[in-house]
Amino acid sequence: MFFNLSNLDQNSIVVTPNNRLADSLRQEFDRENTRLKNLAWLTPKIFPLRIFLINIWQNCANAKILLNESQELELWKQVVSEISLAKLARNAFELIHAWRLDKTQINSFEFKNWLKKFQQICFARDFITESELPDILLLSIPDLKKFLPKKILAVGFAEQTPQMKSFFQTLKAHGIEYAELDPNNLSSSPSRISFLNQEQEIYTMARFAKEKLIKNPHANIGCVVPKMLELRPKVRRIFQDVFGDTPFNMSAGEKFSEYFIVKAALLFLKLADPISVSDLSAFLLSPCCGLSANSIIFEEKIRLKAKSAFSLHELKTLATQDPLLINLIEKLQNYFNQCRAPNLPSKWANIFAQTLIALGWPGIKKLTSLNFQVLERFKNLLAEFAKLDLVVSKISHVEAIEILTSLTENTIFQPKAQEAKVNVLGLLEASSINFDYLWIMGMDHESWPLVSKPNPLLPLSLQKQNNLLHASQENELEFSLNLTDRFVRSCHNELIFSFTAKISDRELEASPLIEKFPETILEKFALAEFTPRAKKIFLARELETYVDDFAPKVLTHEKTFGGSKVFTLQSLCPFRAFAEFRLDAKELALDEFKFNKKDRGTIIHQALDQIWQDLKNQKELLRISDIELKEMIQHVLNTILTKKYAHKLSHFLDLEKECLTKLILSWFEQEKKRPPFQVAATEKTLAISIANLNSQLRIDRIDNLLDGKQMIIDYKTGATLPKTKDCFADRPKDLQLALYCFAVENAKSFSYGQINARAIKLATLDEKDFYTIFASNTTETKINWQTFTARWRSILETLATEFLSGKAAVEPQDKFVCDNCKLAILCRIKLEQNFTDEEKVDADS
């Protein structure tokens, strides 16, 4: 080393393999000048290799055009027609130049053609790529010498490619002073440790780092995560939990497309007339859209229209009462008008920017530092997209959105954060940086050494012959050994290698590369005190506990709906009855293009209603032929499906019609076997009042029997029927039987008509069955019809009184009641169980 960082001057340039090391060296330079009590100093010239080469190129008189990464990738995409192949081809092209590979040894005829086509386009249009840049610059060294520094120091290059070796040797031959520096010359005593699970490993690493920071606020602490892109969300969550307000830096950014502001922008820009219900719902409910408070009501309104898509004209008609919505729809119309004709990327970038502003994006009045950075990066990305004019002609709206989406997915965004002493880094980012304390996780035998990943477009023998990095497992082993050794030399004090002994069902062992280091145990570590956030909230629960099982009473003018379901839910769980019938809470209705169980049940009810209105009785059913009956069923189903379910996909309509025809035909075969009957009513609505709770019942069917009595039939399309004994319990799980028999005085028998693919049957209960079942649930000796109708009346009156008085306790009869309820987010009955599971994880940690 011919000079130290502390005495860098303006005639010297430091070149590093990545941005992270360049930033670290700048900070080290500033700290050294501060230590020397210098009042001011010039910013050192420390650049990543890529920036260093581009800076030289900007002083070059060469008339060729240097493509940026996006432009080059788009050009490759035009050659190979598929983005994943374009990335592979671009990488192969880089390897060919970086490692001076012999193109004649490439045996892939297709890749040879792609390569030839790409180079022809570049030659014809005077393009060059960044992978060719060092070779192009070598031709202009004499002319560029006055722009080059007198001294170049290459810092942290574990291995240089033949291309860069040649470049630096040529600079040296032209009188430029050149040297290489390995910044890692420290001595540490590494140890290794294993953990039961990955959560425990990450929590311990975070607590170790925080404890070292507390004891030594000026220490430089590194936490290395090999699979950073995969584990980043989990690692960030755990570090935020442990560190709280204490700052730490998280490296290795996420895909830019994952930020919600960016997701919203892409959603808005891809909208097209007509707009699908899913896209429309996401648009209306997005916090990034400048809409009125009525947007939620409007979203529910259009969703319940049961259509797969809406035109702007239909939306404008539905939004007549909201000027803000109408204004927004008009802006969308203006955008759609501009999207009809192809445009250059720069024109599309301008249209996209103006449209997003018009739609109120990003919609957040006060941007956080992170959101502001994301917003600025998106603007820069649009500018980058506009530069594609160089390689792309006029493109359609769909093509423009595809390219912009691809740009966001290929961009890894790392927000700027305040300087912190604890840095969470990826493997390659951490290499060459010196630390006071260092923890490297994930060092199991499956993960370290790394698995080789040769480029599939280049012959494997050619890659091995030239010792390309990551081309073979032998090279990967050598690379991993060198990196492990570098980490050992990059730590001043404590260095820990850790791994998880079991992931899923796989038993893991320590990597053979760290087996030589002594094993340690958790008890030897000083770890920062830590209480999980969820547990903190739980421990403080007494301060916020307020139990109130009663809602306001039902007022005289308050309308309640629901028929028998009000009583049933009040019996199953009072809170559920309150939530559904007082708060009008319900599960989010999602539009579906295939039929669900609810659709199927509704259609069967409607079909049987219409058919029995024509047939009237069993005699007429027996009279008509099977062919006539089938035609009648198909005609009724056609009418129902066409009228109410036309938005479903056509092949689902055909399949459903075929399935339902078979089911209903099988049902009528059961009806033919019964004793004679006359259908007295179908889908009959009856008004009842119990303890001042007014309700309406809708009875599927009432039959007149030969003995003058009536039978109530309730169609069930589910896989199981209600258990009859549950109707006679103190708090019945099913009150239909009680309510129907209570409402229809002459009804002395009740039937469940089960109609589904597994079972077609009529389960009937008559007066004798009632006596038998009731006798097993009571000690009374005198049992008659009046006995159990009086009991039902008492139960119904109790439930009605509870509901009207506002009783809304979360008191489910059993866990099965909760399993079939979609409102757990309101009552939060499962919160205690969920916390118990989380406590277990934290205890393990």
C-alpha cells in the first residue's frame, strides 16, 4: 500500500467493488479527519467501479452512445422476446467480455443468433454497453490521460476479472500510479453457535448487536444475513421489535414494485375501459387515491351489482350523487382517450405523470421520509422510462405498462437512513468492511458454501475452463472459503457464526467451513433486555380493560331484519346477533365468476318455487313424463341463470345447469314416492311477533296432507342436516323448527329436504317423533303438543327479550360456532389463543 486513506488527496481516486464499501470508506475518512481535529477537508474521490468507468467515459470524445441498464435490457428483450431470457442473455454478454471468453466455443446456435442480432443493432445505431466500456476506454487512454487521476487505489477486490486486470495494467503502463489494498488485516477469535429455530437465531443476533451498542456507542457492529432478499421482512420486523427507537441500518433493499405507493401507481395506470370489479374495488379503496368518504359506500354498491366489469358510462350513472366521483371518472375518461394511440416512451411518461397527479396520487397529505424517497425514486424511474425512446419505437398502452412494471420489479430500492452503528447487511455488501463486532447467521451446511449458478446460455466447460465465479461447485467452495477468511480478518473483537439446526422437517448441521471454530453456548452471551411488543401490550391490559356485554336497547322505531336467523344467532352467540342485525356487519362480498354454495342454494330454491307453482300437486308430477319434467326444469334454470347470473363465465353456466338439472330430477324422484299431497304455498312469508320482536319468516314450502294436517318443508343444500335434538335444548342451535311450527298452527310435521350431490332425501319428523325427542330432554311426565310449543315459546321469548334489551355478550355455545363465523375480527375472541402462540415463539427466542 503506497498511501493510507487518511492522506488521500485530490490527485488520488479510490475504486471499490460496490457502493456499500465506498460509503464505508468515506465515513472512515471523515472519522479520521475528525479524530485529527481538522476543521475542514475536501471530499475524497471514492467511487464504485461502475461509476468510476462512467465518469471517465463522460470525458471521452467517442461518438458512441452508452446504454444504461434499462435500455440494454429492453434491447435484449426485443431480440429474445422474453424478459427472463433477456436477463440471462445480458448476463452471458457481460461474462463474455469480463472474462474474455472465446465466442467460437459457444455451442448454442440460438444464443449465437441472439448475440449476432444484438451486436448488429448496437453497431448500426452506435450503441455500446457498460460491459464493453473498459475495452472501449482502453482505445482512448492517450486522449483521456489528462482527465485521469495520477493515483488509483483499488480497495476490497477479492478477485478481478481479466477485463479489469487488463484495464488497470494499461493505465499503469501509461504512467498512472496503481495499487491494490486489502482493507481487512484485523485479528479476531471466531466462534460458532446453533439455534433451535430461525426466529431464535435472528432475535439473539439483534439482542447481541443492541447490547454491544449499549456498552460501546461508538462501535461499528455488523449483522450479516446471507439470504437477505428472502429474509428481509422477517429480519426487519425482529430488529424493529428489539431496537425500538434505537436506530439501525437495514441494507439490501426490496423490489421497488413492493412499496404500496408504487403498487397503487401501477394499479391506477393499468386501468382500462371497461374496468374489472377487482381493479375498481382496489382503486376506490386505495389510500393513494383522492376520493370522498363515500367511496367505500360506492365500492360496495358496484360490487353488489354482481358484474365482472363496469364501463365508465355505467360508473358515471351510478355516481350521480357524488361530484368528486364524477370528476374522477371524467379524469379517467381523459386518460383512456389518450391511451388509444401508440406513443413513444417519453410521451407515455408524461401522460402517466399527469394522470397520477389528476387522480390524487399518492393521496397522502403528509409524506414520511420513506414515502418521500419512494415518490422521488418513482419520478426518476419515469425519467428513466422516457429514455427508452433511444431503443423503443411507438408502443401501445399495454406495452408501456408492461415495460414500466418490469422496471419497478427489476429495481431494488434502498431508502436512505440516518447513520447508525449497527448495520444489517447481505454477504457481499459486508465483505471488505471492517467491524468491531460481527455476527454472521445462516451458516448451515446447505447454505454455505453457496450453490453454483452457471449461466445456462454458455457452455459449462467454457465457464469452468476460465474459472468463472459461481460456475462450478469447486469455484463456489473457493469463493466461500476466501470470503470466510475475509470475514475473520475484518473483525476487531467478537465474531460469531450461527446457524439453525432445523428448518421445517430438515435437520441441519454447521457448515464445514466454520466447523474449525470453537462452539459456544447462548448462556455465555450478554444480550440486551427485551420484551416483545405484543407482550408489553398484553401486560398492560388491566389499564385498558373494559367489558360491556350490553349494547343500547332496540328503540321502538329501529328496524330489524332476519327472520328466524335473529333468534338462532342470539341463541348461538348474542354478540353475533348484535353484530349482524344491529351493526349490519357482514363478510366482504367478493364477486366470483364461478358458482359457490350460496349461489347453488338460491337457484335450487327459486327453481323449485317456480316448478311447484306450475305443478301444484303430486298428481300432476306423476302425470307428466320424465322428458317433459326435464324440459320444464331446464327452462326454469335457463330463465334464472340468464336473468341473475349472466355475469358468470359461460362454461360455468353450462356446467351448473347440467349439474342442477340432475339434482332436481333426483329430488322429484323422491317426491314421487311420498303419499299424496297438495302444495299449499311456496316461499311463503309470515309475520310473527314474539315478546315485541317483530320478524318475518319465509317458509320454503307448505304441503296439505290427506289427513288434513300440514307439513312444512325446508330445503337444505348443505352436506349435513341440523341435528334435531339441538332444537329441543335450553339454548337451541337451530330454531327454524320451533318458529315454523309456532307460526303455522296446523303444521304437525316438519321435513328437511336435503338436495346436494352427496344426498337426496326427505328427513321427516311428525308429532310422535317430537314427543320421543322431547321426552329425552325433559323430566316432565305429561307431554303433548302444547307442552313443547309452550317450551319453545318460552325459549323464543327469552331470546327476543335479550336481543331487544341489547345483550351482546361474546358467548358462543362452542368452538364450532366460531369456526362458522366470519366476524372474529370484531369480537376478537381468538386474540388470547393467538397471543399464546406468539408468546411461545418469543419464549423460544
